[in-house]
Amino acid sequence: MAFPRRYALSVLRMAMPAGLAFAAWMLSVSTDRLEAYNRSPFPVTSVPAFREEFAPRLASPTATSRWLDRARVPVEYTLNRGETVPSLFARLGLEGADAEQAVAAFSRDLDPRRLRAGNRFSAYFGPRAALAGLDLTLSGVGRLEMARGLSGWKSRWRDFARTSRLRVVHGAIDGAFDSSVQAAGGPPSLAYRIAEILQWDVDFARDLQRGDRFEALYEEVLVDGKPYGVQKVIAVSYEGDRGRKEAILFGADGTFYDGEGQPLRKMFLRSPLRYSHITSRFSMRRFHPVLGVFRPHYGVDYGAPIGTPVQSTAGGVVVSAGFERGGGNVVKVRHAGNYVTAYLHLSRFGRGIRPGARVRQGDIIAFTGMTGLATGPHLDYRVQHQGRWIDPLSLTSVRDQELPSRQLASFRGWRNEVRQAWISGRIDRLGGFPGLAAPLPGAPQLAERRAPAGAATTAVLAR
């Protein structure tokens, strides 16, 4: 009797590993099938049963059959370039009168001209892959909801609730400017707006130093109670080795003034690029990296990736735009006061940039490259005055139109309120800001808000 028992135990020891391996294999196969089934945008597989052929799996009723007709499976899509509303529904499988009714319902609540390539939407499909509904959201604007009912397609448009609030951020430079603004609690777009406002007094390519302080007072837009973007910058300040620079919005024309009431806008921008770094300066004797000889370098080189937008540093008329040997692709612009600016080594020109074209300060006229005698992608920026090349970094700028003397008292009152708000953090006491109290004469008037009835502007402090 001992032998059979011993034999049975041996067989059991050999069979258990094999059985476990087989069970693991079956579990893996079942898991893969279940995962593939769940990931499919159409959980009820499109099998020949849809062509009225027999399919036991679909034909046999189950305990969940009565719920299948109510199921809606969402699939995410992106609107393609050049796609129209009819072609969108055709892509989703609608044809004939059904498609026409869906297009009509869509167009009743949303103007198709407001659609842009890249808009995302969700399509909902029933158990037999038939389109059952569609939801499309326009960022910061509203949401269109469509559903197929017994009587056809129904649609509903819902505007997002838009409100605004005042915010102030304080921070210090610790790395890149945009990341420093974000670390202080501001949105990424605020860094660009600050750089745009202070571009005449602060060169964000070479003036920024670790530890420099900045402040910004701005109006933030909220959509359905969540931060959406910057509506208007009211005031900014930047303090570094070059002293403290202030910019305060005043007047209906959107002009920023310094603390003494002088306009920040000047005839020339300090840099033709928003963000870059200087790789070579103006010199009467510089070693040319390509020619291998010493020769004058009449410009300032800004290192930047190919395709970086180049802006005209002042308003004027394009003199030339073409290829010029060592300079590669070059744009030259003539300005008032016998000034000419030149932009060298460009990859391509901006739209409409040709001789005789008028450009404004800050217009994009070209994009950086490395054409001509260049060892790497960069912009060579030059300034000529009365036929003589001068150092762009030493250019003395002429200020814009000054504030009339009769408005100086009002401006100083508004300036003092802004400064006090920065010190105390009590933004809610700003008497010159619309929505909080009666605005001062000439105080900044913000753009009209799309806020629902009863919505109020609030003030918060972010540190």
C-alpha cells in the first residue's frame, strides 16, 4: 500500500507545476482579450451580424441586453484643417437626411465660422456604432451638446460663466524669467506680457540677474470659476542692478508710464528678439570665425534657434529684403531721424515684407537663420545713423508722446494707489480700478467682460 501512495504523491508533485503554468497561460490570454475589448472604441464588435448573418454572441440575450441600447461610448476627435461641419458628420458615419438634420441642429447654436483646426470634441456611439451624440467645447467660450432623440437631433449651447479678479504677484529671478513668474504664482503668459511692457527699459536677453525682484498687478479672467488667462496688466515693476523700473497703465489709449509720468514707449526697442542671448558685440576689430581675419563687426549677434521671430525695433519703411552675400538673407528698414536698422542671416522673411512696405514697432519682419557667412543660427542686428554704423546697445532712445501736464495730478494719485497696494497687499482698496470704485480721471478702462448677471469682480493677493 505504501508504493501506490508514494507513486501518487510523485505524480501530484509533477502535475501541480504544469497545472499552475497552464492556469497562468489561460489567465494571460483572457486578460489580453479583455483589455483589447475594453480599449476598443466600439465594445460591441462589428461582426457579420450587422449584415443580418447569424452571430450567437450578439443574438443571444443576456441579463445586460436591456441596457445595451442605452450605452453611449465616447471617442475623442480633433477637427482637421479645412474640415467643414458636413464633412465632420460624414467622418462620424452620418449620411443623407440624418446628416442634414445634424448639420442644421449644429449650426443653429454655433456659427461654423468660429471653429478652428485643432478644436477637440467627443462623439458618442451606441451599441451598433451609430452616432448618438456629440459634445464640442470652445476654450473659454462655451460648450455645444448634441444628442439624437426619437424625433431627430437636438442641440444645446451653454456659455461659460466668465468673471475677473485683480491679482498681484511678487517674485525674484531664479533661472528663466517665465519659470520665475510661475514660481511666484503667475500664469506663464504673464511673463510675456511683462517683457512686452518693459521692453524699452529692460533687455530680457542680458539685463536679468539672479535675485532681481519683480511685481505685477493684473486682471485675471476666470471661466466657470477656474483661472483662464490674463485680461489686462495694470502695473509692473522690476528692480535690479540698473535700478527700479515701473510701468503703470493710465489713460484710455493703453499707454504705460513710469513713476514720473513719462511714457515707456521709445523710438527703438532694446532688442529685436523677445528672448535670446548676446553672443558677440559691436567692435571695430573682431576676429571673424569664418574668414579667419580681424575686421570690424558693426552689429550685435543674438544667439537663437532657427525660426525665432524677429521684430522691427522701430516703425518705418522697408528699404530692402533679399540675399546679400556674407549677410545672407537681410532686411533693412528706414526710420525717422535718418536711422536705418539691418537684420542679417535670416532664414526667411515675414509675410508682406518687401521694399516699400510699412512696418510698425514690434511687427514680425523675419525669422532667424544661418544664411550667408555664419557658423550657427543667430541674428546680426545693426543700426546706422546718418550713414554711419553705431553700437545698437548704446543707442539713445527717443520717448513717445508725453502725458499732458493737466493729467499729471490724476496720474500721480493713481500711481500712489498702485504703490500702496503693492506694499499693503490690499488690492480691494484700489479706487482707480473699474468695478471696485469710481475710476479716477484717465484711469485705465478694462475691456468689457462677458460675465453673467450678478457676477462681481473680486480681488485676491498671490504671493
